[in-house]
Amino acid sequence: MAELQKDPVTRGQFLFMGVVGSLVGAVMTIPPVVFVLNPTIKTNLLGQSDIPDDWLELGSVFEIPSGEPKVYRVEFPQEQTYNGGGPLLGEDSMIQAVLVSWKEGEIPSILENGDQGSFSTSEIEELTQDLNVMSNHCAHLGCPVRWFPDRGEFLCPCHGGIYTINGGLIGGPPPQGLYKYAYEVREDGAIYVKHEFTNGEPWVV
Amino acid sequence: MISRIKGWTLGVVQPIADWTEERTGVVTMLEHFLYEPVPKRGKWLYTLGSATLFLINLQFLTGILLLFYYVPTTDNAWDSIYYIMTDVYFGPLIRGIHFWSANILMIVIGMHMLRTFFSGAYKAPREINWVIGVVLIMLVTILAFTGYALRWDQEGFWAWEVGIKIGSYTPFVGAYVATFLLGGDTAGPATLARVFVIHVWLLPAALAPLIGIHLYLLRKHGEFGSEFEYSKRLAELRERQQIEEYALYEEGDEDSRG
Amino acid sequence: MVEVRRGPVEKGEVITEENVYDRPDETIGFFPSQIVADLAVSAALLAIVVALSYLVPAPLTEPVDISTTTYVPRPEWFFMFYDQMLMFFPGYALIPFGGIVIPTLVFILFFAVPWLDTEPGHSPVKRPFMTIVAFLIILTVVFNLLLGIIRILNFPGGSP
């Protein structure tokens, strides 16, 4: 081993190392970090979503039974990573289960009259208020909740979260009730749903 | 017979070894590694560390092999694993080794950590090695977690979903953690791509050099630590100290009398 | 710092407080004795792993279905204790605490172990504080693991 040779560092060398070193360091760290955080910046700071902001038809108010929820499977178009170009890189989709039930499981009186025609604005408003359109992902850690007819409750199999038919929290570790989709009822009684949540952000789904 | 084979082998190997030694010094290095004295009493306990290393090497090997067929897209990930399990020669073996050695690795690495803790082997001057060991066990745990999400089957997906939801509860930055791991605001192709890059590139790339440093520091300080390796020497020391103390006591006794 | 001395035992060496840990009582060469032991354990593990991969093939459940209403997510065995621990932390205030803060603190504790315990003795009996803390952590893990196993065995279909 040769002996160590410790030459003094000149002012110029010191400055050069400081300035060029910082520049090299900046180029090697800042773009990679922003590159990797692309979805975070777009989602959290710019408020973009992978799911286009469209209304999707779910079903009709006449299909919702009394005393239990109806499970719909909705295919949300999803633009993630590959943004729908060319036959190989097609637009992806994400199928979600959406739970729809009446408030307290009671069919509103408007429907019991056998009114099959178009609804007026006030009737639509009433129907809208009587509906629960919920995500089936537990508000705790996202597991799929299930309806137990004999108990009349939603139960989460993971950590035992319990919800009412309205999606309200009864017990267990979840911090809140089931996430609710933005929805609207049209004149012919069709329910439309949007990938948007009115109480909290569930992530993942 | 054996001695003749030995002599013949030496005749061939010796010149090659000398030639390599002159140019790289690798023979001296090997001798330095191989002929180091290690404590006899800890022999079987110290196999835990080498077993961990062996299992991690199995992970690297079978992991690279699986990548010959695995396709990290939501459309094909599950099918490619199904293909490995049904159509590829030794597919179930290679994937089985990857899966089972990962499971056993979790046990062995835990035992290795417990052994290190209870024998007090983290004490000066080996603190840095303990810290690196804790980092390694963290990396292995995250690797185990991301590994089964790559299957893109129900079990792996829901575990990953639960993991992301836990991440979304991180104080202050929860939402950012969730979107970072998802690659968006929903689970989809970007999520699988992220799991893939974390499991296959990021963490192994961090793991490998840390294992190197772990081994280097182990060699630097030696595989010593537990007191039971020194019991004879400690007993000798105590005996000598007691004799000295007794002599001192005797002396003091005489002084007080005189 | 104590430099580990290697090589043959010096004749007539006087053992003092300083050099008592220099060299263990009995040593073996790393090659061949230790390597043979390492190889034996590694070979046994490889045999187990190969046998298991044919006896119990690595699992592959159905492809992802996010819209499932019947699937019951269950953690791998090495996360079961953690999964069970999350049961005890309900609500917005406590979930971050049980899910993130406590594991982080435990890992910080792990990192700090060499500086929390600076006593010279290596034997666990001579540093009761660290030993008790370690046993408490192991007990928590084992207890939670058992609770988790019992919970999952009682409700295999996921109905609580």
C-alpha cells in the first residue's frame, strides 16, 4: 500500500466540488422523486382521478327490495398507467360491487302505489333521499362486507365491523359508516352512480 | 488412492492458484475467510445466520428464474403463474422453493434475531451490525408482503388492499402514502407495476449490499459475543481474582494485628 | 474497542479483565467444521423446502375480483399477530396508533437496543431489564398470534 497523500484543497476546487456536486446531486434526486410521485401529485394535489367523471347506470328503483340491499356490479372505466391508446394498450376497467338499499329497508310509499310511469321532481327528490348507495368495502381496512339476512346487518369478515342497512356504523373497529357513492335518480326511475364518495375517501376502490 | 487423487489435483490446481494469486490475491483472501477461528461452543447456533443467507440466496435465484415467465400486468399476472404451475418443467418446484423458503426465512430470520439479542451480540463494537440486521429484517418483511400481491389473486390482492388502507392511516401523510402505493386513486395496472418494482428491483437492490456489509462487519469483529464461549477463561479469571483478594485480605489482617 | 485477537493460545497468558473476551475457550476453523455445520442445516432446509413444494404446492387462489361479496381476506401467518392487534384499535384516533405508530416505535426500539443496553455483560440474566422487555414483546406477539388463530378458526367463513 502506498502511503496516503493528503494534498490541500484549493478555494477553486472547494467551490467547484460544492457547486457541481450540488447540481449533480439535484439532477440525480429531484427528477427521480417527482417521477415516482407522479400519481401522488396528480391525485392529491391536482385532484385528478383514474375513473372518468361520468354517470353510469346502475339499475332501477323498482328493483330494490325491501329489508335487504341489492348488490350491483358496476364496471368503471379506468385510465391508469396506459391511457387508452391503440388496440394493445386498451382502456382498463374496474368492476366494483355497489350496495343499494332503501332507508331502514322500507320501500317508499310512492312506489307502492304501483306508479310505473315517470316521476316528478318532488318524487325524485323523495326517492333520492330514501336511497343508500354504498361501497361494499369496509371503512376500516377495505375488506368486502356482506349482508347477513338473519341479523339484518352488514358484517365485515376481516375485523368484525358491523353496519346497519343504511351503512351506519354499529360496532367494531371501523372509524365511520360505509362509503357512499354520489348518485342520482332519473325521471324513469333509473339510478345513476358516479365514482365519487360523499363521506370520506376510501382509496383503493 | 485418495492421496494419489489429492496429489494429482494439487499438481494441476497449484499452478493455477499461484497464477491467480499473483494477479488478484484471491487465494490469500480465501484462506483468510476459510481458516478463521470461530468459537466452538456456538457452532450450531451460528448456523442460523448462514441458514438465513442460504434462504435469501434461494430467493434471489428462484426469483430471477420465475421472472422468465412472470408477466407483471393485471391481464396476465395470474395466468403467467398458472402457466408456471401447470406447463413449465419444474415450475411447481421453482415456485414452491420461492414460496416455502420465504415462509421458512421468516422463521429463521426471527430466530437469528432472537439468538443475537439473547446472546448480547449487539454490544460494542457490533452496534452497527445490529442496526443493519434490523433494517434487513424490515426489508425481508416488506418483501414477503409485496411478494404475494404479485400473484394478483384474491389472497394477495386483498392483503395488499388491507396494507394500503393501513398505510392510508399514516398520520399527516396517509393520503399520499395510499396514492403512492396505488399509482393513482384506485387499484389497477399501476398498482401491480408498483408492487412489482418494489418486490423485484427496489428492495432486493437494497437488500444485497446491506447483506454484504452485514457479512463484512461480522468478519471484522468475529463471531463472538456470548459469555458461555468464554466460561473457562472467565472461571480462570475469577479464580485468580479470588486468590488475589484473599491475599490482600490476609495482608490487611496481619497489618491490623501488627 | 476490544480488538479480537486470533491465532493460537499464548502459553502462560495471564487472564485479566481486559483480555478475558479476546478469545473463546475453544475455537474451530471456519473451514471445515463450521462450514460442514452450515451445509448440514442449509441442506436440511433445502430438503424441507423441496419436499413442501411438492407436498403442499404454493397456493394460487382465484384471479382478482374486486367486486366480490363473499371472499374472506386472511393474512399470512407471519402477519396474523399484527392483524389481530388491529382489532384492539377502533376509530380514527386509534387506527393510526395501532397500525402505524406502535410498529414504528417497536422498530425504533429495536434500532436503539445497543444504546439502551450498554452493560458489559453478555448473559441475558445479567441485564434483566432488556430481557424482560424482550419477553414482553415476544409474549405480545405470541398471545396476539394465538388470539388471531382462534378467531380465524372459529369463523372460517368470515361470519363473526
